[in-house]
Amino acid sequence: MTGFGSAVLAGATAAGCATRGPARPTTTTARAAAPEWQELAGALTGGLVRPGEPGFDAAGHLYNALYTPHSAAIAQCASTSDVQRCLAFVRKYDLQVAAHSGGHSYGGYSSCPGLVIDVSRLSQVSAPSDSETVRVGAGAILIDTYSALEAQGLLLPGGSCPTVGIAGLALGGGNGVFSRAYGLTCDQTAAVDIVTPDGVLRRCSPGSDEDLYWACRGGGGGNFGVVTSFEFRAHPIPDAITLFTLEWPWGAAPSVLDTWTHWIAGAPSELWANCQLFSSGSAGDGLVKVTGVFVGTVARCTSALSPLQAGIGEATTYRFVGPEDYMTAVMIEAGCEGEPVAQCATPVESPFVAKSSYMGSPLPDASVSAIITALSDFPTIIPGGGAGVVFDGYGGVINETRPDQTAFVHRDAVACAQYSITYPNATPSAATEGAAAAWLDGIHRAFADVSQGSYQNYIDPTLTDWQEAYYGNNLPRLRQVKQKYDPENLFHFAQSIPLA
């Protein structure tokens, strides 16, 4: 998972609000009357669904099955005007608000006890022949976006998970298999249409609401308003694309991880790779592999992989390096090889918890050993569960942008590691949750010597230093933008950016 589907802006993988966290400033006005939901339903060109009504669960679908939709109503907006009407209604009745498209928030922040503004109907993707940019509705999911642009011979760098919403991905950064070659998704953002809490539709771009435009490129989801559409700079699909997968026996895992973290920093920008380590069904065993995409020929890719294989010094148990057309490569990376796009776009659910760490340098030997041991031991900790640590390569074009040039501050990382646990069911016991938290905390400590924070698109509700971890030196400026465009803190949740 590399990105998430919400359309509201600020420090989260997807937008939303929570029952705890910073509240709006108190006022002396009388308590708001009970919401007149039919009033809103009659004003929308889309629709409104409430708990118990047909379509409610589908409209509020959340990727993380640990959470269920818990809103008072979901507005299925069919236009920017619908979004404006929803925000006016929220202000009138003093309601909590969240935006929703793909629903991939790790913390379930695509829902809230008040009104959810669902922008999934705003999903049109267009590539005018007379423009240098493409227009993508905030409700579009990644696989549909890639498919529509591929028909025009265009590529937009983004995540691999097919049902992630473009809005949550782009607002929080957006790393994927073409990022080292072309940059993050937020780096392609040429303009953003966003309805701010005052109900004003703003087109943010260089020269127009530039501070908000800056914040929309990496600030995350949930803070400043509801995005309705983007303009992105797309790229011609390259003439040659090479996919690769290399696997080793579990005994080679320490060498693979150590060598990969040293090798990826110097790999050519055309190459993107990750290092994947997973627990297996029995203690003392696991799976380790390196996969990736190279923008270029098989021969050049093979040359770039040679130092990695030489450094590991052990033969692979499986090796594939071969050419692939763009859309097939995207479907493979999405886990949808051989499926039609419509099937790949079908929402799925998974009960999981996760944390992340940006690495400023390769891991020390003790950290490598701790990670491998934790994965080897995992089957005895949560029987029937699954665990993994996946390292995504950074560098290349990603790191050519200054940390303060966009709100996305993580511009000198070697890699981002995501470590996660998938529960055997969506209702884990308290003991299982405690064991999972302890396991994740142990992995988190293993990164302490090289950590440069965490990825806001892998939002972590348990992270205590999230403000610094997500935004670093860009946090003060983000707080100023928050103060300017949302001075009443209408958009707030457990990890939303505080007012200045």
C-alpha cells in the first residue's frame, strides 16, 4: 500500500475526523439544532445516505477492516456545488466533517460521527490534446486513472495499490514504482481545485493562493478543505520498461537487506526497487525478495542489478528480469495480473496495523539482525497472522526537490520502511492487539539510529511525535496555512495540523 483515498488535506493518509483530538474553538453561541438531513438531501444533485439505508456501507467503505463507517450521513457529491452545500450545512449545524474517496486511511479517518463528504463520483479523467496537463477528479482511484491516461499514451507517477484514491495519495506525497524516475505524485501537481471551509472554491497554483498550493503538495489529508479536482503534469509512456523480481532463501535475508540499503542509494534514477521481507507460517522461516521497475531496456536493468547480486554473494532461488508493456506492468504491481481493470478496481478489506520509518542512511548490523529475528519469531506471537517489513527506495528525482519547496519534507531519505501486521480476523482480542503493538514498537526502535520521521500517507494513530515525524521543519508553515484558511478548525481529527 502506497497511498490512500481521501480528499481532505493535512497530516494523514486519508482525510477525516476523530472523536478525540483538537476541537474547534469554543464560542458563546447556543447549541446547534439537530441537523435537518432532508434539507441537505433535497439540495444535493448527488445523494445522501444514512445508516440502515441501502448503499450506506458501500458508500462509506473503509480499506482497513478494523474500522467501520460510523457517520450520521454520507453525502455522495456529484458536483463542486454539492461540496459547497455540504460545508454550509456542516457550519450551520456545527457538525464534524470528513471527506472520503478511496477510504484507505490506515486509521479509519475517512469516516467521522458527523457528515462524510464522499467525492468518489467526481472521478472523471481527461487529457486534452491542447494542454500540457491532465485533469483528474478527486474521486478517481489509481487503477482507473492509470488506465484512462494509458489510452492517451501518458503516465502519472503514483502508488501501486489499485483502489487508493488519487486525492489522498497526491495530497500526502505519493510514492510508487516510477517515482525515482519522475518524482512523487505531489511533484506533478500543477493546480488544485479545493473548497475551503468558508465555502469558496479556490484554484490553487503558482501565482494563485500559492501558500495553499504549497500545502496541497505533501501536507496530507484532513486540514484545509475538500479537493474536487487536480491538474497534473503527465509523462509520455517510455519506449522500454523492464520488470524484475529476485528471491533468495531466508538464510540470506540479513545479507539481502544490508546490501539493498547500501545499493539503492546509488542506483540510477531510472530504477525503482523495494526490498520485501515477510514472516512465513512457521517460526524461524520467512520470505525475502527484491522487486522493481526500470525505465529502460533489460540490458541496462541487468547492469544496474549486478552490484546488488554481487554484494549479496548468494545465488537466487528465483530470478526474473524482462520487458513489459506499461499497463501490464501496472497491473502486475497492483496484484491484478490477468484481471480486467474493473475487477482490479473492486474494493477490498484487510484488518491491519502499521508503522513506518524514513531512513537517512543504511541500517546498522544490529538493526538488520533485530528485524530479521522479529520476522522469524512472528508466527509464535500472533498465530495465523501475517507480518512484513517492506523498504521502498527513495532518491533519484524524488530527492532533487528541496525539502521546503513543497510541504513534503522527506527529500533526503534513502528509503521508507513500512512494517505491518495483518490480523487473522477483524476483531482481534486485547491480548493480540497488545502483542501486535509490542512487535511494531520493537521494529520501530530498530530504526532509531537512522530514522528521519514517518510517512504521512501511512498514518499511524499510535505515533506520539507525529507532527515532527510527518512534517519536520515544514510544520510551522503548515500551521500558518491552517490558521489562514481554516481559522475555526472545522477540519480536525486526532492528527490534524494545529492552528498557528
